[in-house]
Amino acid sequence: MSRERIGLGVIGFGWMGQAHTRSYIRIPTLFPERTFDPDLTIISDNVTDRIDQAVESFGFRSGTTDWADVINHPEVDVVCICAPNMLHERVAVAAAAAGKHVFCEKPVGGTPEQTVRIEAAARAAGVITGVGYNYRWAPLVQYAKQLIDEGSLGEITNYRGRFFSMYGADPMGLLSWRFKHDQAGYGVSTDILSHSIDLAHMLVGPITKVVGTGHTYITERPLPKAGGTHYDRGRPGDPTGPVENEDYFAAMVEFASGARGVFETSRSIIGPESQNAFEVYGTEGSIMWNLETMNEMKLYLTSDRARGYTTVYAGDRYPYHGHFVPGDANAIGYEDMKVIEDYEFLSSVAAGRQHHPGFSEAIDYVSVQDALIRSWRSERWETVTRLAEV
Ligand SMILES: NC(=O)c1ccc[n+]([C@@H]2O[C@H](COP(=O)([O-])OP(=O)(O)OC[C@H]3O[C@@H](n4cnc5c(N)ncnc54)[C@H](O)[C@@H]3O)[C@@H](O)[C@H]2O)c1
């Protein structure tokens, strides 16, 4: 079977850069029906050891400390942006101007304004875009969407979304780029809340009104050391600097459908280690899902004579799952969601069609975020207005 070669240039070889690269390597073994073959063309990172690792252990054909080399490489078709948020706008705008398709890790921009400019540049260039809202690709989340779309839960009345993570819970965690406004943008409202709203938009539809509030609990952190990562720790007495964005955000919302919802996100909470969870309630049923137990979903249907929550285990009868393991209740994991995400994005590129979620969905998200930031300041309900380049 003849397949289109897709040349890949990855920018940033930390957690996400490595995860996407493992996806590109695994796709041919997991998706024999694919219409393309990923080609690891060039990697960029500003840490040379990471470039060496990418070339020697992952199989990239070349590496560079200058991300512009990736954009300008004639054999690169897709630029995958996995660098810290402050680089996204410059890289994405340059990649689109060079006619490259762009996959950008979330958030597309650190602030709503940056996201608007990036989306406008990609739209003007006519390139295909994708965003790393990976949780929507979990097989049971896809199944939840099927159940909601086919009306099994009846009319959706209310939604609860939360993303509680401990990635910023240790006060000795360094003042990495994630905690600086000029490098990350806002805090959890830019970061993990985007995943919660993406899931809600996919499952229940657009949000039209919001009221919200944020807070920073850990206001000072030890200064980072050269070459370190976000996960390094300081020691009491180390010099510190101020945290510039919020640890916590909470919101009440109204959906266009009339459903109501509540959201809560924190990066500095103690206990829930990576609790990206949702509950959807309808007139005839409800669903609960939590990333920490991503191979399980609780389902309640009034049509079920037994009445009570049923535990649904992920298995090969649900979307994508059988690509990884056959049978019932054999679990899949975090990076498998990234593989599905990358498979779907590269399939869109090979077919020449716009991808979802792309930068348009990122605008949907930052339009909600913009209203939330306004509400935090005004202490009132605010209407969501779709942001777009004027
Ligand atoms: N989808 C998700 O669930 C998810 C999870 C984590 C992170 N992210 C996003 O992915 C992006 C990267 O986060 P991460 O956790 O991988 O961060 P990371 O710190 O682990 O990796 C970032 C990498 O970028 C490199 N880098 C920095 N400046 C560079 C430059 N000028 N040129 C090239 N490389 C440069 C760093 O050396 C590092 O290797 C962020 O936007 C983040 O929000 C998404």
C-alpha cells in the first residue's frame, strides 16, 4: 500500500516532545490501516543532551538548537510545538507563514490574545492545525460522547468538571516557566482548565455565561537552576522569586443548551494527583470518569432495571482500544491517548482536511477563559464572546 510520507519537525524535547515522538514511532505498529508514514525529520531543543538523545535513541535524522531550522527544513511537512508556552506564538506564526501544518501543545497561546493571533495566522496561511487536548481521545471518553449524542442520558441538565493536580503542590518546586506570566501566560486557567473546558465543550456543547474566581496559594518559589526541569526541587534558604499566575480557578457556567455546570482546577492541591474528571447528569442517566482510573467509567441509566451505577471497564469494544490491546478490561495508558491524538491529526494532514480539535477549538476555549478572567476582575457573571482577530 502506498502511503504519504509526512516529515515531522518537533520543537522542544521535554515531556511532551518525547511523548509525541514515541507516538510517531508507534503509529505504524498500531494502525496498519494508516494512510501515511511518519518520518522523524528534525528535532530542536536548546539543551544539546536532549538533541543527542532524540537522534541517538529516538531516530531523528537531524537535530538543532535553533527552532527556525525546523521551520525552514524543506522536508518538514508538520511542525509539532512542544516548547514552553512563551515560544508558541513566535514558532506557530513562523511555521504557518512557511506553509507548514502545525500541531501545538495546549495552550496554543499563554494568553487569549496570543491564541487569537496564532489562530488568525494559521487561518490566513490555510494550514491544518491540531491541539493537544489529549484526554478527549480516551476510549471511554469517546464512548461517553457516543452515549450523550445518541440520547442515552436524556436531556443533559448539569455538568461537573475538575482538574486537580499536585504538579505545583510542593512549595520547594522551582519557579519554572509554568509560574511566570511572560513565559506561561495565566496559571491553571491557561493550563489544566483548558482540558476541562475542552471535554465539556465536546460532551455538552458551548459555554455561554460564566462567573469565576482564581487564587495563588504559593506566592514564592525557589529560583530554577540552569539546565534543570520543572520537576527539580529547591531547598529551604534558597533564593526565591514571586509566582506570577494563579494556582486555582473555580467557575460556574451556563451552556448554550441550557445545562448548568461547575468547574474547579488546582495545581497546588494535596491529595488528588492528576484528577482530571467529569460528571455528566441527564434526565435519564449519568456518567462519571476520572483520568486517575481512565480505564473505568461509572454509568447510571434509568432504563436499567437494577438501578445503580455500573462500572464499565475499557476494552476492545470501545473506540481505538483494540489498537493497543485485545479483549476486555486490559488497561491502556496516558501515552496511548497521545498516540490516538497523533494518529488522528496526521490522518487529517494526509487527507488534506482541517482537524478537530484545531486552533478554532482553542479559540472556543480562550473565549471562555477571557470571560472568566473578566469575571474574576469584575466579580460578576460575564457573557462569553467569541474572540477573533479584528
Ligand atoms: N497535553 C498535555 O496534557 C500536556 C502535558 C504537559 C505539557 N503540555 C504542554 O506542552 C508544552 C511543553 O511542556 P512540557 O511539559 O513538555 O515541558 P518541558 O519543560 O518538559 O519541555 C520543554 C522543552 O522545551 C525545550 N525548550 C526550551 N526553550 C526552547 C527553544 N528555544 N527551542 C527549542 N526547545 C526549547 C526545553 O529544553 C525542554 O526540553 C507546554 O506548552 C505545556 O503546556 C501539555
